[in-house]
Amino acid sequence: MSAAPVADAATGTASLAWLLIAIPLASAALLLLLGRRSDRWGHWLGVLAPIAAFVVGLVIIVQLLGAGAEDRVMDLHLYTWVPAGDLAIDAGLRIDPLSMSFVMLVTFVGSLIHIYSVAYMAHDAARRRFFAYLNLFVAAMLLLVLADSYALLFIGWEGVGLASYLLIGFWNHHLEYAVAAKKAFVMNRVGDAGLILAMAVMFTALGGVDFTTVLGGAGDAGQGVANATVLLLLLAACGKSAQFPLQAWLGDAMAGPTPVSALIHAATMVTAGVYLLVRSGPLLAAAPEATLVIALVGAVTLLFGAIVGSAKDDIKKVLAASTMSQIGYMMLGAGLGPVGFAFAIFHLITHGFFKAGMFLGAGSVMHGMDDSVDMRGFGGLSRVMRITWLTFMAGWLAILGVPPFSGFWSKDAIIETAFTGEGWEPWVLGTTALVGAGITAFYMSRLFFMTFHGRARWTSDAAEAARNARPERHPHESPALMTVPMIVLAVGSVALGWLLALGDGFAVWLEPSVGHAEHHEPVLPVAVLIGLTLVLVVIGAAIAWLRYGARPVPAEAPAGSPLTRAARQDLYQDAVNESLFMRPSQYLTRAMVFADGTVVDGFVRGIARSTAGLGSSLRRAQTGYVRSYAAMMLGGVVLALVVVLATRVSWGG
């Protein structure tokens, strides 16, 4: 796979690509600078910014669709950014099918989330600031996907990290929310070190960090350089996309308002790692060993997230675990080489719709249930929240991969590709992907049935609520500003998959960015794989129905098996991190503080005390009496004469 040829300069409407970033960034700056003076109308400005960016992106997409494949990759030079001798970096944007696919996802889904947030945050005193942060998030993600160099991409990379910190900890008057924001920020910095080191390797080996230089010279870099660079990029991707072993922050990130969770999981932050790896396709093609590691990390994470999601009772944390698992499928696709790149992005796009829809659906449930997230206190909500139920159902069927819903077309394509190849790899990776589909069907069906079906475990009767020690609740449907975005996303969950799959349209569209790859037949017939997947999905959903739909759900979670207890504790990921990294770091820090205070400072203080003691001793000789000074002078003269005479005698003089 080689890098696609790049047009000399962006022309036509593509030259307006800078507006995609400038509009939401300017809106964020204006809302923050105006402060409370914009409280009454600031949220509407915040909504208009991503909508305007979407319109600009749509105009550029039309130009790309009208151009030939060879003219769909363009660079837009903005200005000379770093003129530092051999390291000369220009600030510029790359407009191509890959970046514009992300632009449309970020701006369209982001606009719907902004509209939803107007009603969801209606009673929050800091709503204007919330929209400023949302706009900053969108602007940073657009910079990340449009940058034409790893250096400029890194600015957007850090920007989404900052925005996520601000939004996860938006209600930072709650200590646990502030801690969750800090946890996400710190764990992402670990991954960011990988991207910084990868850029250092690129510059040393290839002489630049822009895409044209790096991706164009990837084939000549040597396998060692390519493997090292890709592994460092994988470290960065694991941090941003919450992949093993840097996944521990994602569940805690649910501390932010629910629209933030939808934006992080569907259109911005966690998709950035997948984009980084697919954008670096020529490097991955030159590093087969490192690419296999990417596939293994994806396979481990998709099972990890699925197992964790099966034991959670917090509706948002189940969806967070589901994101971790689905991003694992995308990472698996990216690790399958050029043939999997298009399928990874395909699943990313469809996932953006059904996952955003389900997160907004969870927010609608919380809106009607006094912000409760405990599914054990839900049940029977389909009777009082019909729109939320139906739209959530579309996302549920899509993530299960039920035909013709969108997940069937995108996730099954990754499963089929995982079964291609030789040796042990297709059997291990493909079987893992299959098992993950079955577990996904179980835990997502568990969420759906516990929330919307079965006996209502809430009450609108105050006396009954008091008897059952439960709060009195009056669930109701959400307002139109919340339900309309959910309906639009539900339509995407139903129809987007087969629309993009028609005639391999989406794969052909991405070819100028990710290259053309020949598709090989899997080790099992495609029909057999589709059948196996659907059978596992039906089995997983049936088990969930028997346990959580047809039977009463206990108000308190039973003890469960050791695996269940471990899954409730996120498979002890925090305990492992604390044991391997946090505690040793604390001990090392304390040891260094002790060494600094006892050894280093002790040595310095010892010199100071010695000097002071010597001065004190010499001070006693300063008596102030003339006779003492005369006696010392006489003693000195006598000593000098003795030395002179002794020297003459020893020299024979």
C-alpha cells in the first residue's frame, strides 16, 4: 500500500475547509469571553456553530464526489508554522474522503447532540459555558482529522483531551466527578507520550512529520523503524480510544452530563485512535508484526468491554463498556491490514449513529427518572416513554447486528475479514470476534429489557414508595428538542449501514485515502459466518430475555459468580493500575523525597553547619585586645623564622 497522490493545492469549495475549524472555535471563544452577558442566547450560538460547519462540510463533500478518485486528495496550505532549520512544519489541512467522512460524522451527530443539549441542560446555570466547551470539543476534533501533519494533528489531539477534561468534570463541585476528569486526563497523557515519541522517530528516520513525507517514505523506512513507530502510535491510540491497557478511564468518564458521553463515544474522542491508525495506513502496511499487535489489542479489548458490560447496573456505564468493546472491533479491523481499514471506518460511522442514539436515549430515561442511572430501578418504561423506547430499540438492534440494521453491515464485515489469512490468526481473531458478538447481544439485551420491559420497578405512589424504600418517580417522555435528534439518529441506525454498503460504495469512496486492497475469502464460507453470528446473537438475546425480561429483576444485585464480581469491579483494572503503577510511583516519590531531604539537603546543611562552626571557632580569636593581637603577631614572626632556619639547614645552607 502506498500513499495516494496529493493535489498541488485545494481548489474550489475545498479551499474553505479552514472554516470547519474556525466556526466552532470562534463560537467557543466568543461564549467564553462574553461570559454571563451571553447566558440568554449563548446556547443557540453554540448550536448554530456545528450546523454551519456541517453545511460547509457538505459543500466540500459535493465537490469531492464530483471529482475523479485521483483528485480527491488535496492539501490546503495555511501558513508556515515552525521554520526551524531541518524541522520546517507548515500548518495545513488534508481534504480527502477519510477526513471528510469524519467531518460529516462529527458535525452532523455533533449538531444533533447540541440541539438535544438545549433541553437537557435547560436548568443548568452554566449552560452557556457548557456549549462553549462542546464547541471547543468539536473544533479540536475537526482539527485532528483535517490536519496534514502529525504535529498539527497533535494540537487537535491535545485539544480533545482538554475539552474532555473540562466536560467530564463540568459538575466539578462533586469531588468524584472532578477525580474522574483528572483520571481521564492523566491516562490520556500516558498515551500522548507515544505520539510524541512516534513523531521523534519519524523525523529522525524520514526527515519530517507531515503526512506526505512520512506516509510516502514509509516503505523505505525499514521494518524496525516502521514497527517501532506503529507501536508508539498504538500506545497513543490506546489512550484516546480506551483500549487495553489504557481503558480504565472510560467508565468513570460517565460523570459528565449525558450529551458529553454521547459526543465522546459517538463522534469525537474515542474515535480519534482509530483515525490515527487508519490515517497511518502505509506505516501499518510496512510493519506486519506491529499490525498484528493492533489486532490482538482490539480482540482483547472487545472481550474485556463485553464482559464488563454484562455485570453493570448503571445504564451509562453499560454503554461505556459497549463503546470500549465496539472500538475494539474497529481496532481489530485496523489491525487486519489494508483490507480492514475501510471496514474499521465503516463500523466507526455506523457506530457513531446508533451509539449516540442510545446515549441520548439513556439521557432521556434519566430525564424522566429524576437522573437515576440504576437499571434495577427501571423496568416497564416502554409504556410511558414510547419514543425513547422505539429509538433506543433501533440502536439496540443495530449494535446486535440484526439485519438490515446498520451494525449488521459494518460489524459483520470485520468478523468476516478477521477469518481471512493463514495459520492461527484467523481462527483466534475470528473466533474472538464471533464470541464478542454473542456477549454483546446478551449485555445490550440485558440493558434493553431491564430498562424498558418487565415489571415496573419504580412507583408514582408516595405511600408505596415509602413502604418499598424507593423514591417516588413519575417517568414521562422527553420534550421535542430531545426526541427529534433521537429519531434522526434512529433512522441512521436503521438505514445508514445498507446505504453505505451498496455496491461497496463506502469502501470505494475511501480508496483514495486508504488504498485499494484485494479481498480474500475467509477460512469459513461467508454464509456460514453470517449464520453463526446470527445464531450467537439470538442465543445471547434469548438468555437476556429469560433472565431479565421474563423473570422479576431483584432490587439488589445478587452476589454472583467470581467473574461477575470481577466484572462489576471492571475486572480489577484500577487495582492492577494501582499495584503496578500508582503505588510503586508513590513509593519511588517518597524515597526520592527522603533522599533529597536526608542525603542531598543533609549534605548541603552539613557544609553550612561546618562553615558556621569554623566561623564560630575563629571568631573566638577576635578578642579586641591589642596585647592579644601583638602576641599573635610575635608568635607568627617566630614561627616564620623557625620555618626559614629549618629550611636552610635542610638544604645544607
